[in-house]
Amino acid sequence: MAMQPPYNETAFLEHLETEARSLYQSHQGLAFGPYVFGYAADGFAFGLLGLQVLQWYTMSYATERRMIRILVWWTFCVSTAYTILTARYMLNLFAFGFDVYRNFFNLSWVTTFFLLDAVIQTPITAFFAHRAHILLGRPRWFTMIMVPLLLLTFSTCFALKIKAPRIAIDRLSERSRLTTSLSLSWLTLTVFQDLVVSGAICWSLLCKKSLVKAFEETDGWMKKLVIVFLEAQAAPTIFVCGETSVESLSLLPMYTESLCSVFQINRPKFPRLSSYKSAFTVKIHYPNSPQPGSDRYRAANATQTEIRVETETIQETYHLQPYPVAKSVNRGRSHESFSDAEVVSLGQTPVEELGDILLHDQVETIDRTDRIPRARSKSCGFTLFNGPDYS
């Protein structure tokens, strides 16, 4: 039985360094650019996640359900650990291990990022899948598609962490090919389940035959596009599709999983919180919903209408024009009409004063506005009936 030569760690590390320099040193920009871009995108996504969690905590934490609280804190804590490990990995590549190219062959960091991403993403995807299931009317076929997808995607990440070698240099070996197949399978399953969830939400919002009334008749196409883009989480789905396409068409001779690690961004698509307001309200019509004629329905769908009426001040003044005064004829003491003194007294009363006294209560002001009131004059005659002349 031939004896195995003693393991020489120094020679092995020198061999790794030689292979890494021949692979990365000639085109550093193409090799290191995705790492820097992925780290910057990860920092931006974590900052956005922190702002959303802070807004949610200050505005609606006290009124949220327990499940929502657990999901948000779980996402935030695991994402924080993910970002810290990402920073440590980047420092190990470009700061502490500067000019040491063999560090790019270390796959233990890469598989850890895959596992953490699955721990973050699986509960979030399950939440949105449940939401899409409700919006579609709880169909059984959607459950039969999403549950196996979620379990298979999560299991693939565990298998990748267990089977992947710590340091990989021979990309034609069996373990390396298995690692590459598992990583690409995980990416494909992630893209497929994101497409299913986003497509289901878009269908429920846009289809007129669905149970959801998401838009009004007056909504424009731009408003509908923005609402559907936000509610269906189209941005993370588009990003994952682009990432998978880049990995599939990658021309680098090294493992694709070493590039996959830098694109696993903490996608802050946790459930829509009450503080994260949308531009519309989804109305789900269940069979036991109140009828339009009930008071409960009217209270839930009450609207407030503001009516502005412009009014003006109208003032009418009546001028009394007395006829010439004539003496009446007395037909007896019991049928005496007007005496001379009374007629003269009435005739000497000023017309303006008499009109103001008699018509004081007939001037009506409808409303006070800044406009100049419009006065309309109307004249009428005041006639004293004269009896027949018997002279």
C-alpha cells in the first residue's frame, strides 16, 4: 500500500494564490466590479429597510398584529446580521487581505450568504403569497403551487450549505458541479416564485372579473401603473430576473456562485404596514359582506362632499309716491273716512322716512361676501282711495 505524501499547507496556499492571480489579475475591473456593486446595493437596501422600520415603529407599532410585529423584527434583525457579515467579507477581500487573491476561492462565506438570504426571504415570500391567495379568492391551485415552491427553495439553501466545499478550485470536480447546480437551482426557484406572486397580485388588481376593486373609473393609466408596481413588488422581481440572466450568461471561468453572493441584497419587501400608505385602498368583497342598503355599509362607505356657493346681497327699496291730496266727503258721523288733518299729516310725512319705517323688515341679507352688494330698486304706488263725489 503506497503511502500518501504529507500534506504541505504552504505549497497548497501558494498553488491557490498562483491560480487566483492568473484568473483575476488580468481583468480586475470585470472580476471585482460586481463585488463592489453588490456591497453598495446591499448598504442602500439596508438603509431603506431601516427607514421603513423606523417609520413603522413610530407611527403604527402599537396597533399592529402580533404576527406583523414578529415578521418585521425578524426581517430587520437577520438583515442586520447579513449586512454586518457582508461588510466583514468585503474587508477581508479588499482591506485585510489586500493583494491576496486566493480569498476569492473561499466559498464558506458565499454559502452563508445564501442561507441567510433564504432565512430572510422565505417568511416574506410566504406572507405575500398568502396575501395574493386572499386577493385571488383563496383558490386551491395557488396553494398547491406556492407551498412546494417555498419548501423546495428553502431546502435547496440548506443543501447548498452542507454540500458546498470550503475552498473550491477545481471546477470540474463532482462537488463543484453539485455546488453550481444547487446555486443556479436556488436562483431559478426564487425567480419563479417571485414571478408567480407578483403576477397573481397584478392579476387581482387589474382584472375586472376578480374580487378586488382596486381602482376607480377616473384613475389614469400612470396612477394604475405606479400602484401595481408597488403593490406587486415588481422591483425585487425585476432585480432577481436580471441577476439570474447575468449569472446564466456569465463568461467568467470561475464559479458563478462566487458572483451570486454579492447580489443577494436584503430586499426590504416586508409586509405593507399601516404607516406605509398606498395611493389606493383594496376592497375585498366577501360573500358575507354587508349589503349596500344597510346602515353599516353606508357608514363604511360614507363620503364627505364640500359645496361652495357664491351668494350676493340683494337689497330692495320701495319708494312710496303719494297722489295729490283730496278732501273726502263725509256721509255722516259714523261713515267718516279721513279728516283733513289726517290727510295733511300723511301728505307731509317724508317719503324716504316712511319707506324706511314700513319696509325695514323686508330687506333680507342672504350672506356676507367680499363682493360689492348689488342693489335693485323697485317702485310701487301708494294710492289713497277717494270716495265718490256727490257734489
